Amino acid sequence: MEQVALYRKYRPQSLNDVLGQDHIVEALKHSLKNKSISHAYLFSGPRGTGKTSIARILARELKTSPEDLYEIDGASNRGIDEIRSLKEGVATLPFASPYKVYVIDEVHMLTKEAFNALLKTLEEPPSYVVFILATTELHKVPDTIVSRCQSFIFKKPTEKILKKNYREYRQSRKDFYR
């Protein structure tokens, strides 16, 4: 039997599955309903609060195919050369989707030069590109980047939400806990 980490097995697959981030979910649903998609989002908050999950869900809601979704780890790809390469990719049209979505996780790890290169792209993005930047350390992201993004601050779920979720999980697994 294959072992899967619980956080992967129970990762939300839709905005309706997301717990504890109601303010963000409602704002994104409103944007999607009204087709008022921002060219850049900035998700900040503690680890494990759903930033990457919601980024992937948003990409799916935008009908982004796997070929047009680019996930970049800012901790490993933090230099100007990586951002220049990203800028070249931004210039090409999506393969099979209305949008190309670039998710840059741990964006606060980029170098100053990389941030400057990214800034130019954020200032004049093509209409078919959406950036989703995620960070646990908002204070390390330059104000010039923050000001060009629609920002969402993620918070840890309350104990009440966690208990409710745990009860629902146990209820769904009654046979296992007998």
C-alpha cells in the first residue's frame, strides 16, 4: 500500500475545500466570477496556511493547462539569470490555455538583481500572464514588488476550524477508528 503524507492526501482541490482563509477565497471567487483577474498576486503568511495550494487552485480555475503552469522555487532559482529566463518565457503565448501562470514560491529569497528584473515584467505584463508570488517573509519583498500585486495575507486556521476539520475526518473514517 502506497504511503501518502496527510497534507498531500487532504490538500484542497477547489476553493470550496480551503479552510480558514475565507477572506481570500471570497475575494478570489469574486474576481473569477467578474472576470477581473489581476496580473499579479502576492500571497504571504506562515508555512502550511495554503498559499501554494490556493495558487494551484487559482491556476486551475483560470483553465491553465499543465504546460502553461510554471512553478518556480525562489530559494533554488533566486538569481537574475533565472528571472531573465522567466522573462523570455513570458514573451511567448500560452500553449493550450487562456493564461500562462507563474507561481514563484519563497519569492523573498530572490536576489536584489532578480527582483529588479522581475519588477520590469510586473510593470508591463502581457495580458495572458498571471504571476502568483508566495512568501513566508513579506518584509523581505521590496515595496516596489508589493505595490504591483494584489496582496493577500494568509493566517493560521483557528483551533475551532482545526477541531471541526479533525472531527469531520474522524467521522469519515469511522470504520478505521473502531
